[in-house]
Amino acid sequence: MSLEAAIPSLVLIALIAVISPLLADRLKRFNVPDVVLELLLGIIVGPYVLHWAHPNSTVRALSDIGLAFLMFLAGYELDLDKMRGRPLQLGAASWLASLAIALGLAFALVRTGLAINTLIVGLALTTTALGTLLPMLHDEGMLHTQFGRLFLGAGTVGEFGPIVVVAVLLTRKDPVVSSLLLVVFIAVAVMCALLATKGQPPQFVALLRRHLHSSAQLPIRVSVLLVFVLAFIAFKLGLDVLLGAFAAGLVVRLFTVGQDGPIIKGKLEAIGFGFLIPIFFIVSGMKFNLHALTASPSAFLRVPLFFVLFLIVRGLPSLFFYRSTLPRPQRMPFALFCSTGLPLIVVITTLGVSQGRMLPENAAALVGAGMLSVLLFPMIGLNRLRKIGEVMVADAAEGLGEGADMEELEGPGDESL
């Protein structure tokens, strides 16, 4: 479909992208994230309510690029040096426990006839919306606190783990073949990372720096190139392109260390949060199957069911595994953040419905529960942290904030995961 046919929908999308943060600012005392407003307004103008905007091929393509850039920035935000050891160890242990609980609950749903596939439903319950929560944590100055570092570890596994399972088990290829291809992709990503960590030629660095503020914007173009290259490699290997975008973020971060790093980061965030990422969330709202959710009372009641299951699957393991690492007042907010999920839920449910492995009403209910989790869990968690005075301004020099000990956080055996 031509660009001209997509322009009316794009105008509405751009308007919603401007209105959403303005509304979020007006509702600031309720901590309503603009992501939720983008989704809700997308539902209202979409084909299931007002029929003003339609996700045609052009709009869907921009939405897919927005999702890829969301995963890219999620990977870019991760500082593996600061998360090595305890944060990643706890994150991995907590997510594996969540996966076991989720598969058990999903199996029970299949046995009762409420679902048709254990893996799809279980996997959707184990996600953490790291990419969605990063802007909130960034705006609160929490990313470089003890709380923020531990959550980055938990959120990384909560996003990366489901992506890996999707790449291996939810493709059309044999799982063994997919696993081998995943190893090949990891090898390619590691080679890119090794190249990034080696000292770049001075002439190349000078060239990039010279064009950082010119119309060429060369460092930004190189970063975008890496996103598409690694996404393309993942696609050609039959893996999920989000895996490639996430890996590209990790690699680009290694390339952009130094005095120009904050400038490059700001420009990349401007492209992502200022342009592409809002399109993904608004279009996700436009594609939300409201009819499947309201077709029957039983379908609608699945929203609170899945909402509670998010807390059980991700929240309970977080409370258990972080009980000796986080102060008691911070544990419940931490569990709420870990229980927040949406972008990967949209991806997994879309894939499940297209393959006939998920009921449309379950897909709609899971996305609806994900929207509720993005709306309520961070709001409650942030309010709780503010009341107990535990939200700390980011301090890159001290790292862990008042009263925390770096060695206690990293724990023994921090050299490797």
C-alpha cells in the first residue's frame, strides 16, 4: 500500500505521540506512563473503535522498526560490567524459577480448556518490560543505584530469556537446528563485541568524531547500520530479529565508550523515543483485538486472571531470590517492576495466534493484562519507593548509594556468571 494511503493514519499517530506525554504530565501525580496512553489512544482511533486509523503495510513496517529500536535501546542501556556477578546471577535464577511456575500454571490452563498451548502462554507470563520501564527508571534517576542495577539484571534476563526461547522453540525450524543457529549468531555477536572492545584506529575515531555534529551524523548512521545488520543476520538464520536488535545495542554501547558516548546516546534516544518507539506502541493499540476481549464475560475475566498470574510468576520468585540483597522496603516495588510486561507479550501473542497455538481471546486478555501491569505496577512501585525515601539520585561514582557495599552486592565469584 502506498505512502499516500498511510498518511492519514500517520498524522493521527504523530498527534497521539505528542498528546500522550502532555497527558502523562497532567497526570503526573498518578505516575501514568505515556506508553499506556499511547496504547489506549491507539485502541480508540483504531479499527475496533472509531475506525479513524488503520495499520496498513506502511504503518506496520514503521511499527516493526520501532519495536526493533526499542530492543536496541534496551540492549544499549545495559552496562554488563556493572551487572556482572550478583545482578545477573540473581536475575537468571529468578527467571528460571518463574519459567517453571509459568509452565505449571499454563499446563493447568490447558487442562481446563482455557488455553491450547502450554509453552506460548507460559512464556508470555515470564516477560519483564525492561524496554518500557527504562525511560521511567531513567527519569527517576534510578538506573545507577543498587535497586536499578539489580533490576537491570532481572529485566535483562526477563527480556532476553523469552527472546531466546522464541528463537529456538517458536520458529518453524527443528529446535536442534534453531539451537545450532543460535550458537552461530552468538558467535557473530561476540566477534562484533570483541572488535568493539579493541582500540579503534585513531584515524577512524577521528573521522567519527569529526562527523558527529555534521550533517553526515556518521556515528549514528553506523549504529543504525549495526541494528539492521545484526537483525538481518538473525532473520537469515531463522531467529527472531529482536535478538539481533538487542545484541546490536550491546555492541554499539561498547563502540561508543568515551567522551562522545553521552552525545551519541542522546541522539539515538531521540531517534527511538522521539520517533520510532511511540509508533510501535500506538500501532499495538490499533491492532488490539477489542472484539475478542468483549465477546463474552469469560474472555473479559481472563484479563484479571492473567494480571494476577504476572504477580505470581514474576513477583513471587523476585521476593524470594532478592530477600537478602534488597532492603525490606524495596522488595515489593522490585517485585512489581519485575511483574510488568507488555512489548514481548504483544510479540509472543501475535506469533501464537498466527501459528494457531493461542486463542484470540487469550491473546487479547494477555495484552490487556500487560497494559494494566504497565499502568499499575510501576505507579504503585514508584509511589512506594518515594514514600519510604528509597529512590536515590543516580551517582555513577559511588554506584550503589548510601549504606550499600559493592562487595556485598557482587558477592563471591563475581568474575563470571
